[in-house]
Amino acid sequence: MAKAIMFLGTGSDVGKSIVSAAFCRIFKRRGYKVAPFKAQNMSNNSFVTVEGGEIGRAQVVQAEAAGLLPSVHMNPILLKPSSELGAQVILQGKVLGQMDAMNYHDLKPKLKEVVMDSYSRLAKDYDLIIMEGAGSCCEMNLKQNDLVNFPMAREAGAPCILIGDIDRGGVFAQIIGSFHLMTRKERDMSIGFLINKFRGDPNLFMSGMGYMEKKTGKPNFGLVPFYTDILIDSEDSVAVQEDKRVLKPVGPKTVNIAVLKLPAISNFTDVEGIEREKDVVLNYLLRPRELSTEYDWLILPGTKNVMEDAVWLSRSGWKKEIGEFVKGEGRVLGICGGYQLLGEIIKDPFGVESEKKEVRGLGLLPMKTVLEMEKVVRKITGTCLINKKRVSGYEIHMGRSYAEDVIKKEGEPFLSIHEPGKRRIWEDGWSLKDGKIAGTYVHGILDSPAFRGDLLNRFRRAKGLQERPPKQGRLGRFHQYDKLADHFEKYCKVEEILNLI
């Protein structure tokens, strides 16, 4: 059976996922067969695995850092929040159902069996399992039913390292407070702590590190500086929803893209590749007045609750603003839930996402959507019917969209696609006015270099800008994992950690 180590957090978004990815790469480069594992993840940013199942994006990043294809066993439980109280529960890649927190806790005995089944499968095949905790490891009201943090570490016999985030402030309370909330057994399992996202001169913090070592009785394993030049997929939409960045200036010398910051935004990583193109300015917009005529393209991303977001678009004034935008020169692309929002009507007869049975969409594409009980989860490849460029990506959706027969003469399907290795070909999405308004169910479509490059060059030609070849596709991310590993190796006591494992 494999050895294991667990990275726990003093809270959410302290960097557990990135630290785990870094150590997956570090130990892989040292010759170990490494696999990531997170018993339970709560995220609307998901991905389709090699088995055709669905897991959180963070474990996909960690798998790639370890040189592996992502598997459902790396994240056996995925919770996809669809409201303040409810979430879709996915076990080993497949939808179990929609439930609230109380019903979910009643399932814990069954869930533990699933978690241990997945962990055992990995532990038989790998030398080392890099485990990630969830949220804070010391949420006292949740400890009794915890599957992810110390109980999972205990099952795996994994020593634990606590991660604190100094950038958000209060790191002394984070680290020392967490240790004082641990039981004696939990403190015994904890071998030390690591401070993440440091800014400034590290020499000025050495006394602080010593103070924390004295108060916790545990060693410090690293003071890791904040970085801005390593491009790794973000774990979840919290990075977008809490984004406080000032909007970047838009103008005639750049390709200007607006992404609608939907309340239930999901799979926002669909736009990260296009944001990294040299002359592209991409802003997430929340208020309708922010959508000026300077923008060339509006992207409606995925959403985990298309019914409620459709209502929000109307109430917030976005529906009217988007209508005015497309009457001018603006172009619109909807991806998955964003595609559904572009249609006339969205129906939810089975209560998949909402108590509402039917809502109106933006009315920009001649189609309706019905949310169904069975989820579509698959990888695809194919061709864009507008520019004839190759595309690839994946589908994750409950809805089925249908073009209205009476008006099919308006526009055409957007893509021709199929599952890799299978013969059946079908048409996906819809497009009007040579792609001015288009929608598709395919996540990751903008990661296809030829497709992305052609679209951006259309904007450049229209604005009199120089055409550019597209940047390398997602394959370029593998170099980023080495940069990440170099960064953490420089500032962490890797040999000490390895010896303690």
C-alpha cells in the first residue's frame, strides 16, 4: 500500500490545492509514482475523466502535475452547489441526486465506503498519495461527520501539514488557533505547518515563524512567496466571485472580451486560455452598465443554476443590456448554461435545479431547453461549422436544447462533434449571422488553438490590428507545473517532509 501525506488548511482558499499540485510534481520528478486524492470536493468547476465521470478541477490539475490522466477515484465525492442549501451529489463520477445538507449527512456511512474504495484502488497502484483536505480542518460543528480532513488522514495513516495564508492576514491566529482546536490525536498526526502567499522580505518574518513553532510545538516547513508568473487553473469560482480587481481598460488597440459574472457561475476556466493571449483584455462584469460598446465579444459561461440565473438576468437589467449589445456590433458566445440562457425558454419539469417549472431566456437563439434527470458527461472532438476549425472539449449538463422547427431556417448548428473512438456524429449548438450569436454545450472549446486563433483574428481584422498565431494550447500548462514545483522546492523543506512520510 502507498504512503500518504495530507495538506490541511486553516480555511478555504489558503492554497491547499496548489500546494498539493506542487508536491505531486516535486515527488514525480524524484521518481515516485504519485497520485492525488481528495475525498470530498465542493466545486462547480468540474472536468470529465478518462472513465467518463465527473470530478473537481483541482484534482485534474494535481493529476496532470503527477503525470497522470484524471480518474474519478482521485475525487470520489463531488458536491456541486446549486442553491444556498442544496447541492448535486456526484459519487465516483456519477450523479447520485440533489439533496440538502441534512439528507447528505444521513448518507455518511455509505459515503465513507465509497471514499475508502477509491482510496484503496489508488493506494494499490501508487507509491505515494498526496491528499488534500477541505476548508478548515477545525470546523468544530462539522467534525463529527467529517470525511475529508483528520478522519481521512487517520484511515490512510497520513501525516498532516497545516497550511496558512498570510496574504489574507491573521496568520498567527490561523495557525496557532487551529492547533489549539485540535484533539491530542490530531496534534500527534500533524507534523508541522507551511505559510503560503508571503509578500515582502522573509527575513522580517523569521521571528514570527519562531513564535508559531514555540506556540504549536511543531516545525515550520516553509515560507512560500506569492507568485504572479505561474499560470495554473484556479480551483473554483470563488476566485471569480470574490475578485476585487479593477476593470482593465478597453480600447481600439486590443480585443476586448466581457465575461458575464453569473451568480452561479461554473467552469469559468473555459476562458482562462483566451485571457492569456497577448493583445486580449478580458473582464468579468457584474453590472449591466459595465458592458460598453468598446467590448467586441460577450461570453456567457456555464452556470450550476440556469433557472435562477435566467431570472437574475431579467431582474438585474442584463437581459435588456445584452439585447442592445447585439443590436450593435457586439458578438455573443454562450457555453453550456450560457448557451441555454441564450434561448427562448428553459423548462425544469422534474425540479432538477429549481421549484420553477419554466423561465424565459434571453431570446437570442431560436431554441428551448428542457432540464432532464439524466446527466450528459462525455469528452468530444469535432469541427466548427462556421470556420471549419477543429475543436475538442467535454460536455457536462442536465439540459437538452432543441431548435424550433418553424424557425430552423434562421441560423445553423454551430459544431459537428463525436466522442473520440466512436462513429456516431451529431450537431451541437446553434449559430446566427455567421457566428455573431452562437452557443454550444462544449466546455473547453476555447482551448482549441486553431478555433480560438481564427475567432480572435476576425476581431483583429475588423479593428485593423495585426493578426497573430494562437498561443500554445493547454499543453503549455505542463511547463507551468515544473515552474510551480521549482517555486515550492526553493522555499520548502522538501527533504524533511519526505523523510517524515
